[in-house]
Amino acid sequence: MLAAYVGLFIGSVGVGYEARIANYLTSTNLANQLVWNIWWPIVLVLAAVVGRVWCAVCPLEFLNSLGSRIGLKKKVPRVLKSGWVIPGFFAFILFGAVYYLGLKQAPRSLAVYLASVCFIAFLMGLIFEKRSFCSYVCPLGSIIGMYSYIGCIEWRADDRSVCSACKSHDCVAKENRYKLFGHSCTSNLYPARITDNRDCLLCGNCMKACPYSNFRLSLRIPFKDFFTKIRLKPSEMGILLLLIGFVNNNWEALVFFTLIPLAVCLAVSWRSRGEMLNAFMVLAIPMTAAAHTLKAFAGIIWNLPKYKLNFMDPLGIRTARMLADKTLTIDHSWVGPLWKLHGNIMGLLYGGVFVVSVMIIVKSPLTEKIGRLGKAGLIISVALYIASFYIKINI
Ligand code: SF4
Ligand code: SF4
């Protein structure tokens, strides 16, 4: 994957910003296309279906862990541990890098971004202990961690009694932390007690460290984690709010369909406001994951007719100029049936998520302290959130 990153860097670093063709370069440059319209949707879907498998092969984790093996191994400072660096970094990507630095429109910005995050991950590894970049900086890890609550696989200790009887606890032992193969968990987890999918990178090192290989990767019912007492940190709620605005592509909708319903829910359930806030935000996860996936796949469908051109002209400058000059037009007509399919899947997905959300509200321990009125408020809020993808508000 690191080699793939290098390939993407080479494929994008030579193409700077050119106002006339910037909007076309987003999809004519092969590296851009691969990152935003292939890799990104696939990572999202994988997270919602099978968990954080991307993290198991992520080159940033590799660089961060490599740095931490040879570096200073300092304790992580409080400011990083607070978790607020993650939404801060995500906000920078959304508002700074995408809108103002043209992350999607100038392939060179993508190259700079890739090189920068590799450098930061390695540098943080050189300074701090364990997986500091993954645990305290990476927005992608946080987003797919939340989406992985939905997933239909889980990585768990196979037999808890083996863990209870174990004397060495190799899966968490400090002296095993920087072993090359089978190191103990550096994601601040006690692998024998994992109860949900959020933080586990599925790296499998705990199993290699365990003398009994007492771990299993098994299938489970999707959405299972939502029927446990998930507790979101305030910083994760911050990430979710940014994500809701981004996915909807309509920041006014965030106010009308999320913040106002949240205020009403909190008001009707003031005595259990902590539980209400947590339940409200947890319920936003499946809907956001569904909308995010659909949005990403809309990008794939729209760009399908361009893939052949991407391989004929990988830098994409010539193609973009021809499109800008109107000497080349893209025929999108043949993807029409795929849009229809996308629309049908959208209806099914939103309908399915609504039903599951109602089940969570009624049955999950997440809402056990919330009264009937509060639960009704939550159901209406989920319905409003779905409506926000159909009703556009422009002030
Ligand atoms: S948390 Fe981020 S940097 Fe770490 S493995 Fe996952 S995607 Fe990569
Ligand atoms: S070491 Fe085990 S518990 Fe820790 S991230 Fe890797 S697979 Fe998950």
C-alpha cells in the first residue's frame, strides 16, 4: 500500500492548479480518480460491512508503527489524548484543504497531502509511543471506526476463560509492544475484552502474540454493536456533526434536521440529557454511513465513462483541456440505468436503516433511561434526518 501511495504521488505531483481546467482535473487525473472515486467508496463500504479492514493494510499505520519502534517512545500529551485533534484535522481537510487548497481539483495538492500525512505519521511515531497517529489524529480511522459498528464480522477473544487463566498476557505486555511480528496491541485495547468494533484495526497482532492463538474472526448479525452500551466521546460527536454536514452537502440542513431536533429531544428528556445526547448521535451513525456510501457510489457512477480516458491520459491535463475547449464530450447516457439502480438502492437502504433505527430506539440499552416522549422524539429525528437528503434548504 505504501508503494501504491508512492504511485499516486508520482501520478499527481506534476499537475498543478489551472483555473480553466481545475473542475475537469478532479476526474481526468488518474490518481485523483483512484483516490476519490475508487478507494474512498470502497473503504467506506468495507467499514460498514466488515469493519476497519483498511486499517489493517494502511501505510500510515505502517509508517507510524515503524517510527515508534525506532523513536523516542514519549508519552502522548494530553492535548492529543483529548481526541479533539481529530475533528480539528477533519475540519481542516473539509474547509481548508478541499475548499481552499483545491485538494480535489489540483492533483498536486493531493500529492502534497499524501506526502504530508506520511511525514506526520512517521514523525509522530518517532516521537510518541504506540500508534499515536491512528489513535489521536487520523479522521479516517475515527470515521470508519464508527461505521464499523454496523459490520457483520467481529474480532474477539475466542474463550475468555483462557484469557482469565493466562499469566503472561502477551497481547498487552509492554515488553512485546515493539516486536516486529506479533506485537502486543498498540491501539490502547485489551484485546480479550473488546466489546465493539470501533477501535480494533484488525491487524491480528494480538493473535500472533498470544501463545494460545485465542482469537477468532467471526460472522455476526449486522448492527450488533448498536444493541450494546456504546458511548461516544464528545470529540467523536464533533466528527459526526462535520460528517453529517459534509455528506448532506447542505450545512443549513445540519441546523434544521439535526441540531434543532437534537435541541427538542434534549428538552423533552432533560433529566436523562446525557443518555439522550449519546443515543441521538449514535443513531446518526447508520444513516450517515448509508448516505455517505450512496454519495460515494454516485461519484463512481458519474465517472464511469471517464475511466478509459484516465488510462489513456493518466495525468489528465490533455483530456481536461479538451473537455474545457468542448473538443471532447463525455457520453453519460449509458449510465442511465445505473442511476435508476442507485435510486432504488437508496430507497431500500434508507428504509432499512429507518427500521433498524426504530429497533435500536425501542430495544437497545442505549435508550433505557429515556422516556417514551424522548423515544418518540428520537424516531421523529431519524425520519427528519432521512428527509434532509430529499429536501434541500438554501438560505
Ligand atoms: S487509523 Fe488512520 S492511519 Fe491508522 S490505520 Fe486506520 S486509516 Fe490508517
Ligand atoms: S492488536 Fe488485536 S486488538 Fe489490537 S488492533 Fe490489532 S487486532 Fe485489534
